[in-house]
Amino acid sequence: MVVVVDTCSLHRLVVYYLPFDKDGALLSLLEKQFTSRQMMMTDLVYTECQRMDKGIILERMPFLKDAGFKKGLIKTEDLVPNKKLLNYVNEQFTIRSKFNNLPIEQQQIQKEAYFRSGDFSLVYCAYHTKQGLSTGLFPEDLMILTDESTNENGPSCFKKVPNCCKLLGVDSINIQAYLEDITEGKLRFILQQEKE
């Protein structure tokens, strides 16, 4: 399983899991996941990680700051939405009740901001996976790693990442399920062992 991770999953990881990783076993496993490209990140998500919570994600996962790691980021300049994906955004990914109530100029501003967001970069990866487009960027078994809820709340005019993935027919997974998978169900044991 290859995953592309979002910012909120990484934030949850460093706040709720890594503080219990006393011997660094989980951190080392995560570094291996990234190094082997089993876990991937877009440059837009990386930028969000730099800004979120005073850069706590990069501080607690120092390997993310390495120059070699940055070279392996999925570059969003390569992610140009085609007409079909633009139609998905316009017709299925917008929350119509919010979006339609905005003036036309504001709708365009919202859409442009969405295209520059980490969330859209994940949706783009999911779209390419589902369409089987031969870009060579994404494997067929790609999943989106997101801890976003499916509840549409807040001011955004766009649906949450898990909802967009569902509309595309691409699986998403949350951080707890992912960690259980990569530790072969031994996450609790690993963290408990290290506390002793």
C-alpha cells in the first residue's frame, strides 16, 4: 500500500503518537516509509507543515527537513487539472449551497485558492489513480492518508478530502488504521514497550 499523506494526519501523528515513541522506533519506521516511497507527500502539504503550529511537524520529524527528502516531494507544478477534473471540482467537489451564494469574483478566488491547497493536491493524486492516467507519478494501489472528518463544517466551499475520494472511488485511510497496518497490528505494543 502506498499513501499520499495530508497535513492533519501528520499533525495528529506528532501530537498524539510520537510523544509516546520513547525509543524512536515509530519515527524510524515512518522515515523508512517515506524513504521507500510507501508514504509520499506533495509540496503543498509540505508548505502547510512548515506553517502549522509553529512547524511542529518538521521539528518532531527532523528527517522531513533533509534536502534529499525535499527532492522526493510530489511537485504540484506537474499537477495540472484537465477538463474532466475541473468538471469534478465544479459539479461534485463544491458545496453548492455555500459556493452558489458567493459573488462570481469570490467564487473564482475560492477556486484558485483551492487549486493551491494541500487538499486539492491529494484529490488530484486520487483522481489520477482512479483514471489510471499514465503519468508514472502514482501507483495503482495508492490510497489517501487523511484524518479529516467527513463532516462539512467551517467556511470552506469545498468538500472534505475523504468525501472527494469517495466520489472518485479511491480509498482513504486514517492515521490510526495506517499505523496499525504498517506495524502489523503491534502499534499499542510498540508504544507500551518503550514506556517501560
